[in-house]
Amino acid sequence: MKIEETDDMLPEYDFSGKQGERGKYYQAYRQGHSVKIHKDDGTIETHYFTLEDGAVMLEPEVSAYFPDSEAANRALRGLIALIPKANYSKTM
């Protein structure tokens, strides 16, 4: 059985020939951001988002090397093992 592909994209969503700007809102997202939801009854609901405590945001070129948090933690633990204990306590 062959599945027929359909193009259900509306013409106003045609992005062919257009180039997006990668990371346009990256810095603002890191600092926290708000989202306003305009409801049918005319009210506006605002939600505020920030990174959770302990969350770390990796730069795109760094995150390309780590498929998930487990991989990043494994690499960082390897680096921690290389730091002399005396130097580590001074940075804390």
C-alpha cells in the first residue's frame, strides 16, 4: 500500500527562497522571556519563563558535540578529574 503525500501547506506559509536568522532571540531567551496569550474574551494572559536553577544553556557549536545531558555530564566529570583539588576549592 502506497501512502500518498499531500501538500496541505497554505500559500501564505511558503518559505521557499527565504533565509531565516539562526539564534535571533538566543540572548533574550537566556535572560528569560515572557509570552502573551491573547484570549478570545479580550483578556491577555502573560507567562514568564526563565532557566531553572542549575540549568545550563550550551552555545550551539558546543551542543553539537553532546546529544544529551548524560553526554555533557560525562565529559564534564572527565574534566573535573583533571582539576587539582586545591585549585578547585579556590574557585568555589
